[in-house]
Amino acid sequence: MVILSIALSILGLCLLMTLLVFSISGAYLKKVYLIAWDQAHCLSYDDPRKTLIAHGILAANGHNSQPWRCVLSNESLDQFDLWLDPKRVSPHVDSDYRQALISMGAMVKYMEVAGRHLGYPIDVMWFPKVKLQTLDPNQLLSIPLATIRYKKDQPTHDPLYNHIFKPDTNRSPYLNIKMSDEVLKRLTEISDTYSSHVRIYQDDENVKYLAELGMNAATIETENNDVMQETDALFRRNEREKNRNPYGFSLEGQGMRGFPLHMVQTLLTLFPAMAQGEGTKQVFLKNTRLSLEHTSSFLIMTSDTLTPEQCLHSGMLYSHLVLTSHDLGFTLQPVSQAIEVYPTMMPINQEIHQRYANDQTIMMLCRIGQPTKKASLSMRLGVNDMTN
């Protein structure tokens, strides 16, 4: 009887601790931050503009900051403008807003695919007010980047449409499998439409070099306090924070799930300092090293010019690559620290340009391959959070 009593006490304590962990982490809360990924939800809007936006916000975007703002026209009910939201840009890590523009272009491509598939094909007018030739952050925040107009037409099946609802990024280790010539051809030829160039490297020399360069760039990023503070501000420690501000980073992005996820979220909620400082940097570097060491192919996207409009086109190309990669059984992860432009990163930036740019500008550096684990869906703001 004594042994039974002790066992029941231990069991009760374990149950109590589990309930406490789930309560502090917020495991019982509805995951409002994932509603945007539900296809039925995307199709639930009466206004076709909101239907298009609902698909667009699922696109890849830098640091999951979702920097887009949509202004619906009251005069033309088939039209809306796209702006950068100054509250969700990253001026330290993305000082010229290049990544924000690429994110905006990525969103437009998702809307284009969805519009064609659903019978709302879109026309895009870039920079309807002022044509910018340089990356001027102040101007980019003060004007619409694009005007989108849809028309009603017969739906045209697009094989890429269903891939919109899959995670755009997978950080897990990739299988050591080389892509076939057919896959390489299909991916690289996409760039012809966007005035860009895509090269995929899977020989041992270049893969090793790019992995080492990516690791050096990640290390430099962790040593930049301004950049790390910007990143820390985007981290969501528990389910309440994810629902309240559903953009930025969470532990799911590092592959954590189930009880371990809620256990760590509880600790981070009780002791917020654990999510900052040297320990966090080392976890980031460890995960980065693991990903890079299990990469057999890298993709580099380049452009002949570095204009705001070309950045937007590069974002459209990136989304096209993401969706096509899904269709081929592959996935992508940007590892673009090496091409960021803040002062301490410039030596790495110049090194990779000297070797791979051919007098062009590198817009994206990515891992590409077949993942070993499924990626979790990332947090998303709702359509009404970013319209008007």
C-alpha cells in the first residue's frame, strides 16, 4: 500500500506539472495565428480582393515580418494598392529594404497564381505614383509599391495552386541527393520570365564553400547587437504572444513540437532572459551548422540591375521557385545573411559577389533539397490586420 501511495503521489505530481506547463505555455488556446493557412478560410471572403490577399499573405517573407499593407480602393472595387508597413520592416538587418521588396514580390506571385486558378486574374502596375530607380527607404515607405486590379474570368487550373498552402521554408537537414538534369532545367528556366538568373550548385567544391561562407555570415550576424535585438523583438515565447502578434519567429521554426515545445515555452515565459544572450546565439549557430552540413545543393539568384522594381520581380521569381520546388518534391530555405549589406557583413557580401555574381547583384542565396522532416506552418497575420 505504501508503494502504491507513493506511485499515485508521483503520478499526481506529474499530472499537475503537465497541466502547469500547458497552462503557462498556452497549449489549450486556439491557434488563431494559423487560421490563415486554412484553404476554406482563404475562400470565405465576399470581396475577391480579400480572397487574393488571403492567398498572398502565405508567401515567403524576410524574417516572417510580413511587411505588406493593402489599401482597398473605395472608388474602384476591383482594385487595391500595396504598401510597405513601417511597423514591420527591419532597418538594421535589411537597411536598404531589399528583402522587404522581395517579400512584397513574393506575395504578388501567390496572388497571381491564386487569381488565375480561381477566376480572378490580376494586372499589376508597379510604382503607380513615382518610378524609383534606387533603394531609398524613406521613399519606399511613402508611396504605394503596386496597384493590383483583378477581373472576373473563367478559372484556369494552375498545378502550383495547392502548394500555396504548404510551408514555404524548411530548415531541417536535407537528404544527400543530387537533382536530376530535368529538375535543374525546370527550375533554372523559370528565371527567364523575370529578367533574373538562377544557378544551382551541387558539386562538392561549391557546396562546401557556400556552406562555410553561410556559417561565417551567421556568426557575424550573431555578433551584431543591433541585428540581434531586432531579431529578439520578433521572437514569440508562447501561444498568447503568437496569437497577439502573429509574425516573427517561434520555436516551431526550429523543428520543436509536442510536449518539449510547451516545456521550453514555459521556461521562456517564466525566464524571458533565456531567449536572449549567448545561449540563444549558440542555439542559432548550432541549428545553422546542422542545416548547412546537411545540404547538397545551393541556389543563387542574380539580377543585372538593383532597382526597386527588379527586387519585386525577384520576389515573384522566388515564389515561383518555391511552388515549383514543392511540385518537384523539393524545398527551399533562404540563407541570405551573406548578402546583407550592413557594414560588418560587407566583407562576406563582397566575397560571395566576387566568386558568383559575374558583375550582377545576388538577390537570394538558398539551400535546396529534399527535407528529412516536415516543416511547421509559420504564424500569419489575418487579412483584416493588413488592409486599410
